[in-house]
Amino acid sequence: MNKHLGTLLIVLLVALVVLSASMFTVDQRQNALVFQLGEVVSVKTKPGLYFKLPLVQNVRFFDTRIQTLDSVDPERFITSEKKNVLVDSFIKWRVIDAKQFYVSVGGDENRAQIRLSQAVNDGLRAEFGKRTINDVVSGQRDEVMNLIRAKADQDARKIGVQVVDVRIKRVDLPETVSENVYRRMEAERKQVANQLRSTGAAEAEKIKADADRQKEVIIAEAYRDAQRIKGEGDAKASAIYAAAYGRNPEFYAFYRSMQAYRESFKNKSDVMVLDPSADFFKYMKNPRAAGGK
């Protein structure tokens, strides 16, 4: 009885080992190749539980998630202006055909990345050679990226890989070229600044000349108006004096003499030498003369 039980346990254990060796699971992030005597006999692309012949068949898994290939060092390219630029880029790629991927590069991701890098660099070199620095930096950057991705993807399909995206992270000028560009930009900015200063100085002189002209016109008009008003005042004063003289000539003569006395003896230090019989002293000698007596 014990002997049969032990045999049964051994049989069950062997069956479990064989069964476990015959089963494998494919994750949703993977594809699997089933090999028999070194040849691919089956490709599993859907997730689930699968069976294989133990000891005869073996399975190899391939990651189908999107991976990033980032350039270690910037690559040097020449633009249509014959200027060197340093380009830092990255590639997004994934395995879409595990069997073709295995046949082409032996399932080696490093070999696949080398192939992708060469394809993208060739595309960048061709596209940069057709465009200026301004085009690849801003003007046509998206168009360049789409063209390079399409060309690289076409080549990548031959090894069972899809190029999802190609992006330029940065475009720099070599140090020597950067210095020349910066000096040229500085000279251009200085030239523009000098032009603006010259224009500003000319405008300032124009405004100043216009202001001076307006000032002269205003002063001339003010002087003209002042002279006109003064003339009108003098005319009115003369008319008033004439009217007053016409009414009472003697009083008018007396009033004018008083004004003359006041102006003549305004200061104590004033000295006048006149003949005592002069008409100037007429009203001093005889104040009643104003009344006509």
C-alpha cells in the first residue's frame, strides 16, 4: 500500500513538473516567440496562458512598451548656410513585430537602437542641409520632425520596430560660431541703437525749432496786441485830455503844472536852475491864477 502511494506521489510530482514546464504566461506588455529546435514556430501577441512542448520548445519574451532612445552627446550637422550646429534629440520607439525583430537584430535592443540612431541622424543631416538655422529652430521645426519620423519609421519597420516620435530637444551653435554670432548680433543692435538715437536727436531738434518758432510768433503777437492796446489807451487819454482842456483850459493848465511840480521835486536832492520869471513858476507865485484872477 505504501509502495503504491509513493509511486502515485512520484507520478503526480512528475506530472506537475511537466505541466509547469509546458505552461507560460504572456503579459499584456509583451510578445512571445515559441522556438522549437532554434526555429520560430509560434508568435504570441495577446496576453494569456499558453502551452508548449517541454524540453522541445522554449519561449522568449519581448517588451512591446514604448522606449526612449536619448542621444548621449549632441550630434554636429551643417545647415544650408554652411554653419555647424549641435543637435540634441531623442527617439520614441517600440517593438511591433517580435518575429521580424528577432530575425533582423537577434532580438538585441542595443543593435536596434544603433540602427534607429543611424536612420534618424541621416534624416537630420539631410533635412538640416536644406534649411537655415532659423528654419530648424523655430520656423519649420515641426515639419522637419514629422519628415524625419516618417523616414526613420519606414526604415525601422524592416526590423519589426515602430518609430513613434522623434524630437529635437535643443539646437546649439559651436562655441566659436556662437561667439561670432553674438558679436554680429551685438553690432547689429548697436547699429539699430545709433540709428534710433540719431532719429531721436533729429526729432528733438525739430520739436525745439518748432517750439522756438511758436515762441517768437507768440511774443510778436503779444507785442503787437500790447502796442495796439497802448495806442488805443493813449488815444483815449488824449481824447479825455482834449475834452478836459476844451471845458476849462485854465484848470487843465493848472493840473498839468501840478503834475510837472510833482515830477520835478520828487526827490529832495533834485536841483533845478530856472529864471524866476519863467512860466514854470506861474502857479507858485500866484495860486489864484488857476481861478483866472
